[in-house]
Amino acid sequence: MLLTKTNSSEDGFYSDLVNISAYLYKKALTDLPTDVRDAIATAKSNEGEMGKKFLNIMVKSVEVSDETGIILCQDTGICIFYVKIGSRLNIDVARLIEALREGIALSTSQHDLRSSIVHPLTRQNLQNNRGEGIPDVHVDFVSDSDDLEIRLLPKGSGSENMSFLKMLSPADGINGIKKFILESIVEAGPRPCPPTIVGVGLGGTADLCMSLAKRAVLRPVGEPHPDKEIAELERELLGVINTIGVGPQGLGGATTSFAVHIEYAATHISMNPVAVSIQCWRGERASATINKAGVIEYGY
Amino acid sequence: MATETRVLHFTTPMTKGQLTDLRVGDEVWLSGTIWGVRDASLIRLFDEKIVPDRDFAGHFFLHTAPSIRSDEMGKVIPISVGTTTSMRMDRFTQGCISQLGGAGIIGKGGLSSNSSAILVKETGVYLSITGGAASLQTLQIEEIEEIIWEDLMPECIWKFRVKDLGPLFVTMDSHGQSQYKDVMDVASANLKNYLSTLGN
């Protein structure tokens, strides 16, 4: 069900959030973001015979999903929400988190989606894409705002298994950072379904660094970091990655990655953490922003 | 040195003669039976050594775990059938090919040099299917004929009947060539060259 406006009653609002979450899950799995579509089209003009074949199959399958509503990849992913709550909103965050998680279970049954989530030791699958702590929900607060922004990343395992973190030394410097990122790309090779979107986290603590790398893959392809120095490093790394030759699906070619996105945080004088989170060619994500009047705007 | 890509259509089961003839670079379309397997089903098959009494000989194993639904009559309808990263299941190539007599593996991302040696020894191939392009592939599934071990859902053994599943690309053949290895050898050399310019 596609909601365009939330219910003004309190209970109605949280049950609407369940439906919004359910809608976002199916949308993220089916509707390829426009920036990723553009990136595929651009890559096609640079690719050799083999790379072009794979990119054409990707385009065809995006068209099939548009026409039929069949999810693009069989992997329904592990769901991560990034929520921004305007400081002027009066929201019960515990209820919000439960509503978003319930929406994933609802969408799973509504659309007969595979449940990809299991207990880490018993490997028990509850068949609803939920489990302890999953979907993962990150909540931030934005000052002077009346908006509620919900972003969903149903991260596929092929790319998520290719996650890398290293606590470098300050003396390793920028070259150490570049080396680690490039080695990670080669280590991942064909496994994360290239062409990929490379998320990089710099600085912070170990967990913050990884989290920054993960958030970085959510940025639309081709949108540079607002900080010029960071944007320049993104451009440089993408250039180098695309000379390495892994190529579409890891079978050779000019497009190993569509983009490198870096996010950073300050770090300790004796630390130099770097993290790499890779996103597969689909770059699946979906978002909904709800304004003060309850009007919902959907996007990627 | 551009050579014309061979486009070949087969109906499973495959013969050893057909498999020997396949070379890296060939494009293949398959009809007939394909068996879907994945981490949990492979663990049960080869670590727990529970092997259902089916004839797997000459058939391909697809690394997959689909989404499905059952209609009013209890018939299982494919919702999304795609593929997953093969390398996680690399150590089960031996079981699939040597023990069960499979023709090869269909998946994405390729397999190791150990698996490559098994494909040479047993005359098998690895066929690459495009990862993340499941919606297209789902339309090529005619029917889900059998599900073994539903308790492992979605990681059961799946018996699919497919019609022109493809395009699939021979990327590891029975003559020891692996396009993945060739590409990654070049990539590693390119990386090494770049790192040498960084200094420090």
C-alpha cells in the first residue's frame, strides 16, 4: 500500500510507519535508483565486449523489475535503517524502531520475500527477516526541523561480506589509507558483484569508522563529498580503482566501481582508522521523508 | 585477435563430450533440470553426509536461495530466483562434481584453483550467471519441480526446470583455464605497480 499522508492520531501514525517501512523494503529491492541507472549507462560506453554484455544483462533485468515488480536480486539483504528525527517532533523513538522493524516483517509476508536473517549460532530463521537487533535502526536528531527522514538500506550479503577495517598508525599517513582501500578492492575481487559503490570511512573509532563507510554507500552515485579535499581523494581513488581491471562481475573491464564515497570523523592523535564497505552494482536504497503536515515524499 | 563468441544451447543432462568441448569465452543457454544448492544444504549434503537418492549426474548445481510462494493448489511459484557468491561454497565443489557427478557449477564470482583442478580432473565447467539480475533469470524458470529439506528454507535443495536459462558464460573450463584467475592476476599486478608509485 502506498501511503501519501500519515494519520494524525498517535496510534495511526505508528501503524502508518509500519506500512511506510514495508513499502520502502519492496521499493529498495525492486526500483533501481536513477543515479545508479545513469552510472550503468555511462559505464556501458567505456566497456569492452565482456563488460558490455554484463551491463546489458543488468539493464535488461532492471527493465524486467520495472515491468513486473519482481525484485531485482534474489538477496533480500539485511535491513539497516537510518532515521533522522527533527528536534521539533514529538516522537516515541522506541515505538518508531519497532514499527520500522515490523514493516520489514510485513513486507516479507506481503511480497513473499525470502527471509535472509538467521540467529548467528543456531542459524534459526524466523522466516520474517527479523531477529535479535535486526533490522538495525540508527537514529539521529536534527535541530530546528519538523521532518522525519527514513532511509532504508537492505544490504546484500555478497557485498557486505566484503567489509574491511584497519586501525592504521598515524605514520602510515594518506598512502597507508590509499593502499588499504585498494588492497580491499582487489581482495574483494569479483565477489561483491562489481561495478561497486565503494564506501570509505576515515577516522573516528573502530565502530564509528565502519559505520561511516556504510553510510557513505547511501550517497547518490556521482555526488562528491562537500569538502573539496575529500572529494578530490574520492576522484583520485575511483580513477585508480578503474585502472586495476577487475571489471563488471570481476571478469575484466574498465568499470570496477561506479563511485568512491568517503565520510569522515575526527580521530585520536595516535589513531588512523580506515574502513571499506562495498555496495553491489544495484546500490539498493529507498527513502521516505514525512513533513510537519504528514505528507510523505518517497525517494532513493 | 577478436574471435567470434560461440553461442551454444544445451538440454541437461550434459555428456562429458559436451563438457570437454566447452571453453572459456563460450556463451551457454541451458534447458532442462538444474539443481539449486547453497551453504546450509551443502553442509548437510557433504559435512553431515546426508545425500538424497536422486540422479544428479550430468546436471548443473546453481548456487541459489530463491523467494517463492505457494498458490491455492499448493503449487510452488518462483518469486525471485537468482544466484549468490560461489566462493563461500568453494570447498563443496569436490562433493558436487566428484561425488555426485555434476556437470559443473553455475554461480557468480568464480571458484578457487582447487575447484579448477577438480573441474579438470572430472571434466566439468563453471558457468557465470549475472549476479543481481534475478528478475530476468526468474522468467527463465519454468517450474520448481521439487524442494528437498524445506526445514532449511530458503536454503533447501531446489529442483528447477529451466527454459533457455542464460546467457551463461563459461569462465572456468575443464582444460584448466579460469577467467577469474586471469583477471585477478592482472589486477594484482596492476595494484602492485600502482603501490610502487606511492613510495613509503
